[in-house]
Amino acid sequence: MSMNLTFCGAAATVTGSAYWFAHPEGQFLVDCGLFQGTKTVKELNYGDFPFDPTKIDFVLLTHAHIDHSGLIPKLVKQGFAGPIYATEATRDLLSYMLPDSAYIQETEVDRLNRRNRQRGRPTVEPIYTRHDVERSLSQFRTVEYDAWIEVVDGIKVRFWNAGHHPVLKVIKRGNDGVGRRQVCAQRPYVPFPEPHATWALALNYKLHIEETGLTTSPDYPHIFLRMPICQVGHNQALWAPNLKIAECYDYEAELAIVIGTPGRHIKKENALSHVAGYSCYNEGSVREYQGQNRQFGLGKNFERSGSFGPWLVTPDEFGDPADHTVTFRLNGIERQKAKVDGMLFDCAHLISYLSEGYTLQPGDVIVTGSPGALPLQPGEKPEKPMGPVVVDGQLHMRAGDLSEVEIDGIGILSNPVIEDPTPLP
């Protein structure tokens, strides 16, 4: 069953969360939140939904925050008649919050209409009333945490507690074992645009160590940090540095781990239970700057040099990370391909090791390292070497290229490459 996802809110703004899923047999929403903020943002609450409320089969509500739940009464007012699935705590909170929201709207509109009548202007209606709230509360169906429920034929969902991250908390497709790979994001999407920490690994694949001739500790992972500003989402453009700045802008296809459950001093045998999901990562690197000092931090953090996505796949869908393959294509030609079991330090080891230093947080990302390069195609010439490390099969990314990271069981992270548009002085 294929499924399309449209972001109807919380895109280019942080409120109004609403995710519209359409599949061949029907439609549903995850959240239906109120827009909050400036006057311009609040006016979005009065516009039409981008879908027909009468054709929505059900709503999955992640939590009670009003920017996730506050337009449910409007949805009901405009004809939605299906069930609203939420935890009992969410339903209880909204039995107070939604009537209060309606009271505020009715009071503000009453005050505005008195002024409009005095000035000869037309009156307006509130977004919804307390009557609409009563109808919407009657449509709630409470669910238990960690329990699978089949909301319609072929779609199962499970609520679990993963902090303030709805994508972790609810959605799980259930009839074909493929799941998130068949959800198609219609807008650019980063699973976590501003993670608490993004850890990345150097020299973590045996083939990559062999091809570079470099050495690393056999006992301790070689780790560094990437900043949020250096990454973009699926279908968004990567920025190749201006050639006057640097020429060696390289791809690195990698498996990304996202933490779901916090933990400190995590044992290896329990480490994967702390994972919320897995995704693809292109850990784009600017080699000239990477080699300028021992930390190589700036070379790994050029603005919009890396990408993350296209979505998150839960551990029960993905299975054992070691069973999967990481592939990179540049302009449709495979340039990297390796089994994840070729890591020097596996996923469980990395989680355990990092937790020795601090309490891992929900949303923390661990980018697990890049495999080696495949041989060049017949007739291709190697790139001019930059520094002492020479990788024969490595080609640089340049403006006009198309980058694709694919991991079986997840999908394809695709990004066009453009030249950094920032003017040089």
C-alpha cells in the first residue's frame, strides 16, 4: 500500500502541526493544531483546510498541546465525523483546554463584532464554538501506550512515549513489513532539523580504513560533531563550496541512528532498545578544510553540506542494522556500496560508548561512518589528489550533480547539488 504525506502546518513555522496521509483506500490526519504567533500566522486558522474534512477517515492525536490539537473542533464543524485516537491523558487535558480555547475565541469575536457593528462593518464568526468542542470530544477514542490497534483494514498504529516528537510517537504502518519506505514526503523533510547532538564517525568501515591507508584506534571510535546548519532534508539542495574556496567536496553515504529513549552507561546488549529509528545521511565533507587541523571540524560543517532523511524507520521495521546495505549514487552511477556489518564499531557499541560520557537524549543522532569507494568506471579519470590521502574511486560533488543515498529497508535520500549562493567579498 503506497501512502503520500503532506505537511499542512508546522512547515516554515513552528505551530499548526497537521500531517495529511492519503492512500488508495482513504485518508487520515496526524494532529490538527492551531496556528499561534503573529497576527499573520494566526490568520491561517481562518483559511480552508487543504483537504476535504468529510473525507478524512480518522485522526491520530499525538498529544494535547494546542498547536497540535486546537483545530480539531473546526475539523468537526466542517464535517469530519470519524474517530479521534489519543491517549486517555490527552483526552482528559483537552476536555479542559478545548472549551477554554473556544471561550477565548467566542469572547474575542464578540468584542470584535461590537466594534464592527459600530463602524458599519460585517460581523465575523469564531473559528469554532463550545458546541463544536462538545461534538469533537464525543468522537475521541482512547488508546493505551505500546498497544497495536488496527484503525482501518491494513493500517495499524501504536502510541509510545518518545518526548515531544510526534513522528516518533505515533505512525507505524502495519500490513506489508515495508512501512516508512512507502511513505512519500511531498515537501523537503529533515527527521530532526535541530538535534541536541549529531555525532559522526571517522574511519569506521574496514574497507575505508584500507583504502585510505590511515590508522585508527581498534578500541575507541573516532568521533566528531556536526552542527544543524550543515544539513538539509530530502530533495533540498546541497551547497558545493565556491571553487575559489574549495574543490574537494566529497560524498559519504552513511546510516544514521536516532535515539528515542534517554540513557546513561547503557550496556551494549541493551543499546538498540534506546533507538527510535534509522535514516539515511550524506555526510558531505570539504577535504581542504578537513585537513587543516587535527579536529577537522570546519571541513565537516560547511553550511548545507550534508543531508538527512528522507524519513525515519522504526527498529521493528528495520530489523538488525548489520543486515542492510548502504549505497551511494552520483548522477545515477553507484560510487559506494557496502554491508553495514563492515563497521569496525557497530551500532550498539557506538550507543554504549557515547553514553559513558553523557545521558543520551531523545532526538540525538549518531551518523555511523562511510564505507569505501567503488572502482571508477571504464574511461573515468581519478580526481587530482588533495593532501597525502588518495582514494582512487572517490569523485567530488559539483554544482549540477544529483546525490542519492539508499539504504535497503529505509529508502532513498536524494539531493541536487548547487554552488553555494553566498556572494564572496
